[in-house]
Amino acid sequence: MNTIFPPEEYPGYGVTAECAAGPRVYLFEVAGLNACTATVSCSFMTVQSSNFATIQSQGNCGSVTRMVQIRTGF
């Protein structure tokens, strides 16, 4: 969230908010997370003049996959 809404840019988020281009892929190599990955993507949408950002993260570790999605207005 701080990538999209840096605290030092408050309250100008409607002008400065931005998602990273393309998904970011994280590869974990620490004990307990060896060979696990997380893919994080972000998108914007406008609904009835209100702006929203959606952040989606998908984690994979062995045969287990989990997805988390959050949406926030600005």
C-alpha cells in the first residue's frame, strides 16, 4: 500500500498514485520458504467518478497456492 500511497504524498494521491508496470515476482530463499514465490499485481479503475486501486497477491509454495486481493479508494 505504501508503494501506491506513500505517506509523504498525502493528500495528493488522486494525482500521484501509480501501480508498478506489470506484476512483481518475489522468489524466497530463506529457510521455511525455500522455492516459494509471490506474484503481486496492481490495477486502477474508476466507478462513478470514484478511483480505486486493486492489489492482488498470489503465493505459491509447493502444492499450496493462496490469493489475497484488496481494493482501496482514493
